[in-house]
Amino acid sequence: MNPLTISVELIFRLALWLLLAPLLPGIINRVKACVAGRKGPPVLQLYYDLARLWQKSVVMSTLASPGFIVGPAVAWVALTGAALLMPIGTANGALSFKGDVLLLIYLLALARFCTAWAALETGSAFEGMGAAREVSYAVLTEAALIAAVLSLSVQSGSSTLGTMLAPSAGPGAILLAAGLFAVLLAENCRVPFDDPNTHLELTMIHEAMALDHSGPPLAVILHGASMKLLLFAVLLSQAVLPIGKLPQPAAAAVLAGSVLAVTVGVGLVESLMARFAFRRVPLLLTVAFLLCLFALVLAWKGGAQ
Amino acid sequence: MERWCPVTEWVNLLVGLAMGLNLLALGSSRLPSVIRAMAVQGVVLGLIPVLMEGRFEWLVALMAAVTVLLKGFLIPGLLRRAMRAANIDREIEPLVGYVPSLLLGAGGTIVAVAVTYRLPLLPEHSHTLLVPGSLATIFTGFILLICRVKAISQVCGYLILENGIYLFGLLLVRSTPFLVESGILLDLAVGVFVIGIIVDRIQRAFDSLDTRKLTVLRE
């Protein structure tokens, strides 16, 4: 491949991730509105919000250091990098090398660190509380994610995302699907763990961290969050379904369909379930971790060559 | 991958699902969700013999249908009825907390998987997850029996234990006469039926289903 094709592909891929990501929260909100019998906001609402926020000016606390602006920016860049690593359908990631799955996990961790850092920069106890909650849940979700990735790695005998995600997850597929779905909900602060609509100070996690941000940094945080949701939906679909074994157009269609199904699933969970009490959340996350761990055990002994 | 046939793959998928349901039964704090986990597990296990047989056989299909009906619908229905009749509040009071019992169950499962591959199994069984799945389910049933105090959750533990034994019995599916299987199912149904009545009696006599209170003799 000559450099031109590579760069054109890279730009196309980047545009796909950046432009499609804000669609998912819109779809979730539409599903919730439909279940509740409301008309609901337009599906493209987040695009309007982002455009509006981008034109506004930034209000900065006198206490905050430049980290207040740098944090969200670095987090966004890390999430974009993580997105570019993901294979789409039969195509490998934009950058594919042995062990790129480790880079994916570390980029996600870097994004989380930077968001928490920017939240702490404001010097408000409130943001600190949000950051503390985010990080303490992340301890368990990261363990689950690592167990899931390990099980895929053991199942396929490879540590490259492209090869790992191509076949289906073997005997642990259902466990992995359930575990990764719970991780998706927890990582993106969705309902059983956190309510994205609430602005009640004692219950929010992710929102609490973004309270003092305004203008373009807030837009970057919101866009990054939607990209993270898309990333996890793509990861879940590709881990469970043997998408990489299909011909390219079918793979793209199946991937799009299953991402849509996951999104609608998130919307349904959000409409039908109440948020868990804080003391119950670690229990649910432990179940998610153990589900992924079981998938690992099954891959280790049940299906691997 | 080449020695894998699709049938084994499907069976393994279902056994994996049953192992996941074990976790749900251990981790849920409400009686109805434990009963639901047990019922879904019964249905999942009921489907396995049909898949294992490969070709359609009337006897196997009938047996599977009866198992699914009994374990998936009749027994849970009886338990729910007993719960409603005895007015039990739905919170489970565990002797051992949820997270420790989850970790115990997970440890048991991992040990079961690790131990199974040291066992001298027949070559056609060594690639299925039947044995580790059954050991893990039996272990989960034991944990539920030991670590929960309410009579109904102990019944759920007993039924999950039976699910594990059933899974082990599937190894012999070609040689056990179906009369034995149907006898076991009948026993189960009658057992749960009787327990449904006893639960009501315990509730009336002691105003609680806490089995710790049953250790003291009264006039």
C-alpha cells in the first residue's frame, strides 16, 4: 500500500468514528422516550449541543491550572487513539501490531486519569467526590475488561486486536457478552451504575466530574464520552460475534446492526431498571468481573487448541 | 479447533451459560431472582440432551420437554406460590455475604475446571464442559444450601445442586434408561410440592422462615 491510500483510509476511519459517535446517545434517548411514551429530543441533539458548546467561551476558576483544559484534550486524544486501534469488520485497526490490545487498555486508563485530573483541578470537593467514585468503580471494571481481553487472547492464541476479535468467543461467548455489557454500562456511566440524566449531587459520578467545565472543554468531554460508548459497543459486538470471518460488506452490516442492538439494549435497560444503591454496585461489578473470568477459564480449558 | 464439532460447541455454550447463572443465583439478593436464575438454568440444561443426541428421537425430545416444563415452569411456579401464600418478605438474609459467596463460587468453578482435566475421562467427553459445569453447579448448590437461612432459598440451593447432578448424568445419557431420569424428575416435583406445604406450616408456626429457629424444640 502506498502512503496515499493509507492516509486516505486513516482519514476516512477517523471521520467515521468522530461523526458517528454522537449518534449513540441520541438513539438511547430516543428509545427511552419511546418506552416512556414521550416524543423525546431529536436523535441528532448531541450534534447541536456540541456545536453550541464549541462557540461558547470558557469560564475558568482562578484556582485551576492549565491542566483544567489539558486534561479533557488529552483524554479525547487518548480515546480517539483507542478508537483507531479497533478493527472494523474484517479490516484491521489503523495501527495494528502485536500486543496492541495492551495499548488499548492503557489508552482507556489514560483517558480516565486525565478526566479525573481535570476534575480535581477545579479544587471543588464535589468534583473530587465524582473523581473518587469514578476511579474506585474503574478498579473493578478494568479487572473485568482485562479478564475479557485475556479470554479472547487465550481463545484465539494471539495478542493482536485484529486476530483476537475476528472469531467468536467460543464456549464463553454468552458469559463474555453479559460481562462486557455490564462493563459497558459501568464505564459509560449508564443506568444501573449511574444516571446520566440526574443532577442530584449525591448520586452522580461522571456528571459530577464535568460540572465546572464549560464551552469547548465540555464539548470535548461529551464527545469523548460518546466515542467511548461507541468503542465499547464495537468491542462487545466484535468480541462475541464472528464478524471477522464474514465477507467485508456483510461484516460491516452485521457490525452496524449489532452496535445498534447494543445501543437499543442500553436504552431499554435504562428505561426498565432503576439505578442501584451505591453499596450494591460493587456486587454487580464483581459479578461482571467473574463472568469475564469464567469466560477466561472456559477459553483456557474448554475450547483452546 | 479441528476436532471440534458444532454440537460440542453448542453444548459448551449452554453449559457456560449455566455456569453464569450460578453466579447470578449466588449474587442476587432477592428470592424471585434466585428462583428465576434456577428456572432458566433448568431450561438451559433441559435443552442439552436434544443437542447432544444429534438426531431427533421421540424419547429424548419428550424427556427434554418434560424436564423443561418441570424445572423451568412447574417447580418455580410452585415456589412462587408458596412464597406468596406464606407472605415471605423477599430479601434473602445470607449467613455469608454476597461478595464472599460469589468469590467462593468462582473459586469452586475454577477448581472444578482445573481438576476435571486431571480426571481419566473418556475421549469423547474430555472436550465438553459437562464435568466442570456439573461440579461447579453442585458446588454452587452447596454454598446456597449452607450460606442462606431462608427455607425457600435453601430449596433453590437444593434444586441447583440437582441441576449439577443432572448435568453429570448427561455423561451417561446413552446408557441410563429414561425411566431413571423420569423417576428423578417425579421425585423432585413431589419434593418441591411437599416443601411448598411445609414452608407454609413453618411460617405459621414460627412466624418466620429462618431455619436457625427450627433447631429449638417447642411444645
